[in-house]
Amino acid sequence: MFFADIITSFQESLIFINFIEIFSALDETLLLLLISLPIGFFLSLLFALGRVSNNIFLSKTIASYIFIIRGTPLLVQIYLIYFGLGSVKAIRESFLWIALKEPFWCGVIALTINTVAYGSEIFRGGIQSVSKGQIESGKSLGFGKIGLLRRVIFPIAIRQVLPTYGNELILMVKATSLVSLTTYMEMTGIARKIMAKTFAPIEAFVAAGILYLFLNFLMVQFIKYLEKKYNPHLRLQN
């Protein structure tokens, strides 16, 4: 009877009610991640290649982009994309307005731009960590430039940077909360709406925090799985 009363009391608590309501917006948060992360991953690889290329103009241009994006807050970037670009008449009259008028796509663009700046520097370090001996070994096997990238450089570089890039993925999960400031109703947006309605910020944001913690727990497990899969020596330690 005692435990039944505890369960009933918890089910009637504001945290539980908020949790259910915020959980309904989990798919919106996941959608932001499922679009921005894969695009950001592939663009990060391309930008990293540009950073280490012999083309000085390309390398310096990408370096400038990285400096600007990493040197400004993500929140400012979201505001500039969502509110700033919308104030430009030429953009409102162009085909770009189809996407830029939607808070979801502005969020995706901002998250992608941000993660590319950080991810490309992470992958640049991984690419530069590949030794000349490993590259020469690949050439001796008859690999061309594309073959070297696909069979030698990228596999080694990605294995090297998995822990660091994993931190970037976790930061991206938390960064999705800022998209709520564009009126997009993901989990934090729902929590803010609940707070305004109930004047109970603790109950609202504790429920949201639990869900973000769960998402990052899954992300950590995914990163650990990749580390063990692509680093056999880690499997031998268990």
C-alpha cells in the first residue's frame, strides 16, 4: 500500500506530467540531430581536406570560416540566421525564403554551420596524425589519391578522433535546446511553454534535463560502440 501511494503520488506530480508533455517533443529534437549531424559530418571531412590541401586560398578561406564560427556564440548565429536574414528584402524575395522562413530549417542550418567549424578542425588533426609511412605503404599497394583517402587516411583519422568528435556530438545534443529561441517547439521550447503556464521552472526543466541526459547517455554508448568496433585493442581490455 505504501509503494502504491508513492507511485500514485509520483504520477500526479508536476514533474511526471511535464515529462510526458516534453517527451512528446522528443521527435522534434531527434529530427534536428538526424539532419544536422550527418550533413555536418560529411562537410567536416571535406573542410578538413581543404584545410590540409596545398591550395593556400582554399585553406585560408576555410580557416577564416572556422575562426569566425568558433569565435562567436551559437546563439548569435541562430539569431542572425533566423531574424537577421529575414530582415533582408532580397532574401525574402528569393527561393531561399522557402527554408529560411521556417524555424526548423534555420535551426538545422545554424547547427550544421557550427558543428562543421568544430568538426573540421577535429578531423584535420586526425588526418595530420596519419604518418608518412602509412601513406607510403598505401601507395606501394597501388592506391591512388581517392583510394588512399578511403582505405588509409580516413579510417585511421576517424579512429584517432572518435573520442574528441564524440564530445562534439554530445555538445550538439545540448545545442539543440537553443533552437527553441526561434519559436521552434522542441523539448526546451515545450519546457519554456510549461514554465510560462505553470510558473514552475524547476519541475519543467528537471523533466527536460532528464530527457537530455538520456539522449546523451545513448550518444555516449554509441561512441563507445564505435570505439570498440574500430579499435580492436579496446575489445581486448574487457
